[in-house]
Amino acid sequence: MAHLNETDWAKGLAQTVEETGYFEPLGPSHCAAFHDDSPVLLVSFESQQIIEASGDGALPRGLRIAQENGWSSLSLICERDTWFRDPTVFAYFDRLVDEAFFEDFDRVVFYGAGPCGYAAAAFSVTAPGATVIAVQPQATLDPTITGWDERFRAMRRISFTDRYGFAPEMLDGVGAAFILYDPFQPHDAMHAALFARPAVTLLGCRNLGDNIERMLRDMDVLDEILIGACKGAFTPAMFWALYRSRRNLPRFMRQINARLANKKRPYLEALVCRNVALRLNGPRFRARYEALETQLAEEGIQLPQPLEMGTA
């Protein structure tokens, strides 16, 4: 199997940025693509697999957003989930610091999700004053600190105790950092708690599940979040306003229903199903509502203010 930088995808990315910046292999499993356009820089950490599956012309999200808005971008790409724990990546950021690369920009935003969210937080230390948007980041995989996280046991042989290691400490110099996580996901919530710092805002996205980036993308708000950050306008109030769109995402509403069903809360589940059936005209929600309504009626419980369900 060809390494990341030997793939046709990587060669295409190199051609995309050759006139406005550069493409640089960072060992066999990582690469960097820089697009130079304006004093606003979006630094994104992304995986090749997710990029190619995104349907956005196989461009890194950060590069696409930068091109669409006339900004600069620096895309760090991994072949697989590596948490970017690679000496070649360390050396690359060391060089950027030595060259005062980030000082050429008026605003710098770091973004990543999951293992890439860890990297966004960890390497943001190279750009003091930057804004960080990290979705479901791990704080570290050092088993002496997060031994309770059994999800990534294969990474325990990788050092998280040397340079750029403990991501929360790397946020001490940021302008602002925002950690998005679902408090109902125990491991993610425990990692998020480790990020609590004066400049860090924890945004608990209840019921978004174990793939928040995908949910934000399906809600059509992920780009808006990053655009807001690059404009210096992203705030918790902006996020919660965007977050309201989750009500129109059937997958989110199914997760709400599943949680209520697991907790054996048929009354609340029925209200949710009725609401979704009316707003989104969902036949499955309507069928579930009718079943719950019958069940509750048999138990002598009547739902308040019954509404006309309409047709699919």
C-alpha cells in the first residue's frame, strides 16, 4: 500500500496549492499544505480518509473554507489516526516557530476533531493568541493520566509525555479555546474536564453522540463555526444559536428518542415523537407516537393538548 504522500490524492492536493503556497511531505504518514491569501490563517488538522469521504472535491475542509473566503490555510493531514505524534511533525512546527511564520498573520484559528482535535490543541502553543476549536479532543493518551480510556490501547506505546504532549497545557497561551463534547459520552466528558483552563470554554453538546463533527456537518453549521472563528466573531452565544438547528436533524432526534426509550420515559418520548412528526413530517416518528399514545392510554395516561398528526 502506498504511503500518504505517494497517493494520487496527495499529488492532486500538491497541484492545488502549488501556485499559492506549498505542499510538504512530513514523513510517510503526514503532510502539510499551505495556501497563502490573506492575514487570516485557518490551521486545520484532518485525516485523509475523512477528507476523501466528505464529497467536497477531496479538499481539506480548512483549505476549502479558506479559498471560499479569501483567507490563508495550513492543512495538516494524517494518513490514519496518529494524533500527529511524529517527530517530523514536531520538527515542522519547530521550524514554523523559528521562522516566525505565525507572526505574519493577524488572526490564527486552529481546528480539529477527535485525534485531530487533540493535535489542534497541542500544536496551538506555537501560535500564542490563536483561537482553537477542538471537537471531542483527547487531552492525552498517557495511561498514567487517562488509563480509564480503553478506546485507543494501541496508542499506548506512543509517547504523550514529551514535546507537545499534554494538550490542555498547550492551551495556556491561546486567545480563546472552545472544546465541544457530549457530556453523555463519559470518555469525552472526562477528557473535556482536563481541558478546563481560564481561556477555555467547554461547550457541552448534549445528545450529539460519539461523532460530533459529522453531526455538525449534517446540521450545516460546522463551516459557520469555523467562519465565525476566522472572523473573530465566534462566541458561545453564536454557537448556541447555530446549535438550535439540531432540532431539524432526524438523526439527532432519533438519539433523543433512543435515550428516552432506554430510560423508559414513554410520556416524554411520545411528546418528542409528536413534535418531530408535525415539524418534519416523519412517518417513523408518527408511527412511534401512535404506538406510545396507545400504550399510555391503556395505562390511563392522556397526553396534553393532542395535536392533529397530519399525513406523511
